[in-house]
Amino acid sequence: MPAPFPEHGLSLTRAGLALVTSSDGTITGQDAGGLYRRDRRIVSEMRLLVDGSPPAQLSGTRTAASADRLTYSYWNEAPDPQAIIVRERSLDTGYREAIVVQGFREPVSLQIEIRLVPGNATVYHLDDEDRTQPGDTLAEASLWAEGAEVTATTVTAELVVDPGERAAFTWGIDLGATMPDPRAVTSVRGSDPRLQPALEHAAWDLEALTVIDPNTARPFVAAGAPHFLAVFGRDTLNASRLAMIANPERSLDTLDLLAAYQGRTRHDLTLEAPGGILHELRIGDMGVFGLEPGTSYYGSIDSTPLFVVTLAEALHWGAPLDRIRRLLPAARTAMVWCRNHTDELGFLQSVPHQTGLGNQAWKDSGDSIVRPDGTVVVGANSPVEVQGYVHQALLGLAEVEAATGDLGAEASLRREAAAFAERFQQHFVLADNPALIAMALDSEGAPIGVRASNAGRLLATELIDDDLAERLADRLMSGDEFSGWGIRTLAESETAYNPLGYHIGSVWPHDNAMILQGLAHRGLDHHARRLAAALIDLAAAEHYQLPELLGGFGRDHFPEPVPYPASGRPQAWAAAVPYQIVTSLLGLQPALHRDELRLRPILEADQRIVVADLQVGGRSLTIEARGADATVTGDTDGLAITIG
């Protein structure tokens, strides 16, 4: 389990670097606070002292993707503050800080000191950190300052400030990070005043988490900071899918990178197999499950079908056919991998890995699959949402084959998908159980009938009919499962429910965004609007930076979101959520490989959303929606537009 974050802490991330501090900018050494380079903590303590004591903080605010501003008062025994101290902190290739002192009516003279304690532990072993490094210097880093004195671990400045004047100095730590090229982001604005800052922070977080893979020189979106500044197959794919409207090109970056690491041989320790898409690759100093650093680990059963699903969605969003053709062999072998990793009934199965993960779907904690009596399912299981991905992958690959000219392969894949759906109905759909659809099948093929969020992801697939989808949506949005901030991972009435259980009662924004996508797809507008509103409320309550997860406590009893102690910020798939909210509220379903665009806005009558300069399929489009109406302008020649 990752170390907990500082309460009300602040986090900056950029290019594989992360800074985590308390709200006043301090790194105490008592939690996950620190300055990190990839997997290693470079600084384990950081303290700002003014005349030997911590100053009183006035405010703190994020100012850019990887920058913030902290403000403090300076008193010096006077009845009122005599000056303010402003810290402008940022990350790029390293850490940089500008400190400015603004005087008022009287001259002030003060000493500002930054005290650092080096770190040397990897992110999952912070408790084992040795803080007595030889020479007491920062490893793999260079401390510098302009306008201040520097020792191995301190920065000190003596400042004299005249009335109304300023005095300043800068300091930083060079860390040698490689900066990715900036990506253009689609402009979205709306009548809800909370939507714009939520989208702004989403764009900042996705930019901040973009890292260059040193082996392939390809950009990717890391899963989260500081614990997950690495390639995670499912996280990166899902973040790309949820944020398609922001920049469809990001999905192609992701697919190219994962194809480069696609499994080629069989390996028991890494679970590599031909066609498999990796689960995790650490690009820093830490290996995965005892593997050597830089070794890919493939213990995931959903990354591989999601690779195929994402390729099909990139096609829908207008990816060039030459890029699609280059990735098609990887998608075909990924589909073969899916066929080779099934249970006896033909469903993709998670088999515990003795030296790795026991559960290999997104709910990968050891207690995430439970029975109605609360006991934990031990052993192999076939999760329901993964079967949805497989069905989507079969139909998606069929579309890709058709678009690239192989109609025979398309027909074969569609027949395979139909047979898969028939088996699914027989084994997962529960006629007389309030869960309606099994959370998973156990190792004997028996359905596990508990009410969990997993089945909600089927709403975006064609695996269940509209009647079952409507009943499932009613179940998910009941008070037993909907907390007011989102849908719980496990229903409150289930025996194993724990509101602070990682996957057995908590609320994950990205999980809800994927369910929201399905609600909008199915035309379940009331539920979709209600869930979208809850997620926007949550973003506003969290200062517009959505957390990885939060407690599942009901909003009627806890009017503020209850944090999960080790919830990461920023987290890629949480950052992508505001973009999926917009996509769902617009009912945006592109099929640009066929020069088609469908819109079915579900906004309230007085609500408005404008998407400007959406770059898709070689076109630049602007979409304006109000209520249930919409207009599309820009490069629309030859584009068949359906509204409603």
C-alpha cells in the first residue's frame, strides 16, 4: 500500500518528476511528501524558515500545469504584518522556486533559509529510507541559487526590503528530466461556471503526467504521481479513451508505445506471452514485483482487449488509416492473446500470479472480489467488465478490418462476437438476483451475485439489451450504490462493504465516467445528467482536481467528500473525467472513418457547451450545444451530421 499523502497536501508533477508537500509547502518526512524523480525520492524533507521559524501561511493556489504560488506573512513582533513572502514553485527539467518579499510601510531585514534532507528510497519503500547518506548531499541532483548562498543541503538569503519595495532570490534543483513536446488541447467552455476550471485542471494534469519513455523516446501519460510515474497499460489506455475529445492524437501515442512493448515470448516471472499488452513498466530505479528495473510486467487481463478497443475508437475519431494499418497486426495478435487466456466457458480469466498480482483486472486488490456472505474469492475469476471489453474488442477489430479492406475478417469477428454474447447471457445474467449481472465467475464458473460497479461498464457495450441496461442503471443509481458523489465500487448493503475499502465501497471518478459514457450511450438521460452533476460537484469540492478515489460515505451524512488517505493526485484517468463528462453530455459519437458525426445533447434547457477547433479526421470542427439542440460548423464538407 502506498504511503498516505499529507492532509490537504499539494502536488506538482512534470516530465517524470513529482513534488508532494503539505499545504504550507513543507515536506515533513513523515508521509509520502517529497521531491521525486521517477521512482526515487530525492528530497525527503524541505522546510522554509524565516528568522529561524516557519512563517504563517496566508494562501496557496495552483497557477499552471506544474506550478503553484504560496503566500506567507512576516510579522517580526509588530502588531500587523510588515511584509508578505511569496513562493512561486514549478517543475520542468528540475525544481525551481522564486521567493519574493514585498515590503509595506517600514523597512524590514530578514533571513530566509531553505533546509533540505536528502532522500534515497524508492516510492514503495519510504519507511526504509536511509537519511545518513555519505556527504549529506542530494543524489543525482544539483542544488543552485541566484541571490542566495548555497551549501550541500541549504539555501540562505539575507534580505533588506525598503518600504513598498521588493527583494527576491531564486533557487532550484537540477534533475535532468526530459520535457515532452506540448500537445494542443481542444477548447471547451460551458454555461456551468464550474465546468471551465474542471477542464482547465484536467488539461494541466494530463500535460503534467506526460513523460518521455527513455527506451523508445515516445510520449505517454503516466498513471499518477508520485507512486505511479510509470507506464500502466489499462490506466494509460482508459485515460486516452476518456479524454479523446481533448486530443485524439494522444490515443495513437499510447497505442504506439504499448505496441512497442507487446509480448513476443513466454515468461513465467513477467507473464509475458505473445500478443499481451503490459500492465506496468517502471522507467526509473524500481522494478515490479522483484523484477529488474526496466522490465515489463504483463499481469493484466484487461490491458490487451482495451488495446484493441482503443484502436477502434481512434478510428472513430478520425485517426489516419496509415496509422491504423501499422497498428493492425498488434491488434490481431492481441485478440489471439485474449482467445488463449480464457476459462473453460470461453471468458477471459484472471489467474493468480504467485510472484505478482492475484487479481489482474482493474480492481486488483486482494479483497476486491467478494461473495454475498462477505468472504473473499480466492483463486481464478472471470470479471464481468473484462468480458465487456472482449466483446467491444471483437466488434471494434471487425470495424478496423472493414475500414482497411478485409471484409472476410470482419464477418468472422462479428460471428465470434455474437457467439460470445450468447454465452455471456447464459452465464452472467442473473434472472432472480437483485444484482442482475454477476460481478464475476469464480474458478468453477459459478456466478458471483453481488452489487458492484463492475457491471456498469457494460452499458457502453452491445453485450446487454436495452431492457437489462435500464434495470442495471436503476440499480446503480439507487441509494444503495450511488453515494451522491458517484457510484460506489460495492453497494452499501453488501456484507463486505467498507466505505474506505480500496475496491469494496470507495468511489472512483474514472469508474463513474465510464459508467456515465454508457448511460449516455443508452439514452438513459435522467441518470446520465444526475451522475454528471455529481461528478462536477465533486470536482468543485476538490478544488477542481479530481482524486484517484474517495470514501464511499453518503453525501446526505457527509456533506464534504471524505478523502481516501493514499489517493494519488494527479491521477491520469481521474484527470480525464471532465472531458468524458462533456463528451457524454453532448452525446458525441463520431464515426469519422465513414465521414459521419452524431450528436444527441442531453443538457438542461438553459445549459450550453461549446467545443471549439476540435481536430478530428483532418477536420477542424466547432460544436455548440444548448439543451437538446446543437450546431456544427467548420470543415463540414462531405460530413454527414445527425443531431438527436
